[in-house]
Amino acid sequence: MADRYTYIPLVGLFIIIAWGVPDLLRVRFRKTILATGAAGIMACLMVCAWAQVGCWRDMDALMQRVYDCAPENYGVRCWIASYLDKQGKWDVAYALLSRSLENRAGLAGVHNGLGCLLSEKGRVEEAAVHFRKALKLKPNLVTAHNNLGTIYMNWGHVEDALRQYREAARIDPYKAEPHFNIASALASLGQTEEALSEYDRAAQLDPQRVDAICKAGIMLLQLGRNDDAIARFRAAAETAPESPGPPFLLGNALCRRGQTDEAIEQLRKAVALKKDWGPAHYSLAVALSAKGDYAEALREARIAQRCGYAPDPKFLKTLTEESTRPGR
């Protein structure tokens, strides 16, 4: 049990000690004995507190403490391996999970974790073997179904991927990730309406899934349903105000519909959030040129170039000519 959960339950015990011990200890030099004992206890507690605080000095120390307390807990090992991988210590994470399989081969979570690590390194054939082993040991492991489905998608086996994603959604219908993956697979098959429904379901289950909202908006744009697409992009921008993607998409959609002023406002937000994003600078240049602000549009187009984006040469030529025309 975590230390903080013991504070309130121990209050009663501390009261008993504080008032009970002096009453029980009715001997000569009682005050001296109590003072000396209290000082000794306080010294011991200070040492214990110092040692315990050391476990919390950083995440590495905390992970080591967790492992020391539960070295045979393979769920903890998977968690620590995930942390190590995020810290760039792939080899250490892989070795930790591999040793776990040496001790106990029948660990679905460990197989799934190894599959994830191998996928990162592009060793997808080996990763698929581990995901299949995980599902053989634990057929209802949602993450393994999702992970195996993603490998199938990368191989172009969309129907196989769909089966894995749908099984994951059947096992846990309230998890957003399987529905998002189903939508992506359906979209690749051209089943637009079904994909839209699944993107909406993913966003409904997890309102923070801005990627699902934006994907649905992009599909609606492709279908010519601009108003619905703009509504999705607005919702995404409200949900993730620090993300440059939603205002970028919203700005482009508004520009297509002729709402130039608001489009420029949204695209300025996008480039403010991600200053080196070439496509956003170029989209802003297009919106500014539509408003007739050619000098500012040319400036944005050149920033896009510096960011590695290749603007249309004809568009650049037009901006240069218009911005240098007398009277501009």
C-alpha cells in the first residue's frame, strides 16, 4: 500500500500511543524515559524518511524501487520496460522482458511488450510472432489484437487487420483505439460512411481523441460536406487548443469556402503553435493572396520554403509580380 494511504488510518494508533504510553509508564524518571525514547524514535523516523525520500528523487529511482519491491511481478516488469523504452533504453527494456520469458514462458503481457519493442525496430515478423503467442495465451488481450492488426495493415492485409480490430472492439466495446483502427482500415477500403461512423464512435468514447475528430473532418471534406467538416475541425480546435493540426485544417476548409478572414486567423494560430511548419505557412500564403495581401503572402511562402516546403513556382511568381506592382 502506498505510504500516503496510511496517514488517516494510523491517526487512531498515534493517539493511543501519545496518551496511552505515558499513563502506562508510571515509574521514576518517567519524563526522562519518555523524552529519551521520543528522541530515539524521532531519530529513527528521520533516517527512514531520508531513505524513503531518496526513492522519489526521480523516475529512475522510483522505477528501481518498484522493481526491488516486486521483482517477480511481470506486470511491473512490462510497465518498467515501457518506461525504459521511452527513455531511449531499448536494449535494457528488451533484456528485461526477455529474462522474464526465461523464467516463465506463458506470460501474455510480456509477449505483447516484446512485440511492441520489436515493432519499433522494424522487426515486424518477430513482433507478429510474439503478438500471436500473446493471443494464444490470452485471447482477450485487446492491445495484442490492436498491435497485430496494425502489423497486418502495414503489410497491406486489410481484411486480416479488420478481423483483429473488430475482435478488440468486441472484447472491450468502450475502448476508443479499436474503433479508430477499424475506421482507418475501412477508409483504406473505400467504405467511407462506415469509417465515419467508427471515427465518431472513437471520439465519443474518448473526447480527447482529436485525431479521430480530424480524420472524420477530412473524410467529410472529401465527400463535399464542408459544413460538417468545419464543425468537426472547430470541435477539435476547442478540444486541443495547443495543437496546431485543428486550426490548420479549419483554416484550409474555411479558405475553400471563401471565409478568408477567419481562415487567416486560424492559420496564424497554426503557425504560432508550430513555427517551422512549412505547409501551414504555405496555406497562410494562399489565404493571404486570396485577400489580396500579396506582400505578406510572399513572405509566408518564403518562410514555407525555408521550412523545407516546396511552393508552386507559378504561385511564387504571381506573388512576386503582384507584390512589386506599382500601387501595391
